[in-house]
Amino acid sequence: MDLQWMAWTFETAVFFAVIAALIAAYTVWGVVSPSVPRRGFLPMPTTRGDRLFLGLMGSAWINLAWLGLTEASQWVAVMLSVLFMLVIGRWG
């Protein structure tokens, strides 16, 4: 299959592979240990899956903004996304 029309970079492939792995892991975790909604600094009670979704959406926006606003390495945006996901997951 020829994917050159998509202009994939290694960073993009890693980003989507991590998303797929997170969704699979959270699915297994949710089946084994169902989540209970809790309140953190977000203005609503959230479950683990809610925080994963919000973290993924925020990470997508971080990466898109980074691509659109800077010429710096995409790895910086990936690290910011990881930090964002950890903060949302732990205290969100």
C-alpha cells in the first residue's frame, strides 16, 4: 500500500500508535476495573475514559498549534502532549 500521498513523518506515526495503544489499554482497564466518576480541577465529574478523551483532544490541538505556529521540532509538542495527558489523567 502506497502511503506517500499522506506525507507521514515518524513523529506522526508514533503519535497515532500511542493513541491506539492508550485506547486499547483503557478498554481492558475499564472491563477489569470499572471507573467511578470523580471531580478534579475540571468543572465536571469525569471518569478515566472522559479524561482520556479530553487529554487526547487537547493533545491533538497542542500538536496542530505547534505545527501551525512554529518551525521547531515536533518532539517538543509530543512531550507537551504527554505532560498534558499526565496532568489531565491525574488531577483532571
